[in-house]
Amino acid sequence: MKRILITSVIIGVAMLMVSGCTTAAEVPENPSGVPEIHYPTPMGSYRLGTFASHGQDISEIYLLPATTIPEFRAITQSFDYKGARYTILITPNMNVYDAAVVKNRDYWIDIQKDSTYESEFAHIRDPALTPLYDSINSEIDRIVAENGYTETDRLNLIVAYIRSIEFADSDILVAKYPIQTVVDGTGDCDDTSLLLAGVLQNAGYDSATMIYCLVEEGKSYDHGVAGIKLNTSETYSKDVEKIYDGKVAYIPIETTADWYVGRPNPKYSGVETMVYYSTGTGNPTPPNLYV
């Protein structure tokens, strides 16, 4: 998604996304002869503290369905992986979805102007979204079990599912809640990156959301991706991009382009990058990521 920076680089980094995202479905294999990558220079990193530390009322951020009685809808999504077609059945609670649709977005914009990034925390960590993440991961677990797949396959299957969601640009200054992206079946780079980060965290990974900060024709734009903590016990080739939150290295995962997990799209080579939300807990990348 392309949006003009309206305040400053730091404020806009949570609000703006770049154009040029395209829908993709399958995670490609590790290529041979990948050219050397010029790593971006991290702008900085931002790990959230508590809501109270920023003076925000958590009740204004989390989704509060009108009723506690769930109303589930069955949604199917198909995607390709390793030459096979898979279909998963997801059961989102439509009462949570309805609460997301009517949420007052002006409050989100006020939060983002304060550069506190509580919006990213709430989008990903909202307890109302846990059943949605459980539903997605249980289906991924089923595919892994039925096909004798590895932990590496599990990660790549999650990514393949997210990339199968239809890309749709938006002029709205705040991202969708993940449940909206699932039910609508569409999203842009920030929407799908937030969904992927939430699903990965629910699956037990240390996930992150990250921003590439670009300048074109004197205007600043941002492109959002998800990330996962790098397994430092594994040996990776020099073309794996590392983006740091403090001393913790994360690798990027494109959600709207058919690009290699952990590999920077050449379009963003040498572009300033930052982690603006990371969970800080959970597992790193599985062994033999590209096998």
C-alpha cells in the first residue's frame, strides 16, 4: 500500500505502506547462486512495554464483542505448497469480526500519532483473536501430520496460506484486525503481516512486524513485512537478511510477494529497516529452513 508520510519517519512508520505488493501462494525453494545482498541499515527497534506505561486504556484497544456467545462461520482457503493443493477450514467468531468492523478507528490514529505502537500490540495479541489463531494452526498441524511434514514445512505452510489471501490496497490509515483479513479474504501488506505475526506467535514462534522505509521522488513510503527470530545455532548463507531488535536478529517474511523466507526482495535492498513490534518470546526459525 502506498501512503505519503504525514508526520515524521518514526510516526509514519506505523501508518504507511508502499505500493507494488502482489498476491502469491507458494513458498519457493531456496535458489542457487543468489546474488550478494547489501544489508539494510536498521533505523532502530521498538519493543512495547505495558499499556499503562503509555497511559493508554486497554479497554479502548481490545475488541469487545456484543455477546459472549460465539457465532462461528466456516471459511475455506486453498493454497499451494510443494506442488500440492491444500484447503484449510477456518472458523472465525463473527461476533468478534463485527466488533472489529465497528471499532472507532479515530482512536487508533491518535495512538499512532503518539508513536507508542500499542495498535500493533493489540492487533496481534488481543485475546479475542486467540480462537482464530488456534483454528488456523490446528489446520496447519493437520496437514503436517497427514503428510509427514517437518517443522520447517509447518512454517512454510503458514506462510503459503497467508500469501494466498488476495491482495487489496487500501487508503485507510490503520490496518485491519487479523480476523477481518481472514473473513474478508483480502488485505494489503500491513494487514497480512499482522495476521502472519499473530499466527506465528500462536504457533510458538518469536515473531515480529517490520517496516522497510523508502523514499521515492522526495516522498517517504513504508512497506510492511512479518519477521521471525533467526535460529543462531544454524549456519545460514550471507544472503539471509538480518534485522535487529536490540541484539535479537529477525529475518523478514514477505506476505504479499512470492519471495524467499528470510531473503530480502531486491526492490528493498539497501533500504532502511526497523522492527516496530516483536514478541520477544517463543522459538526461532526451525532447523534447515530451506530444505
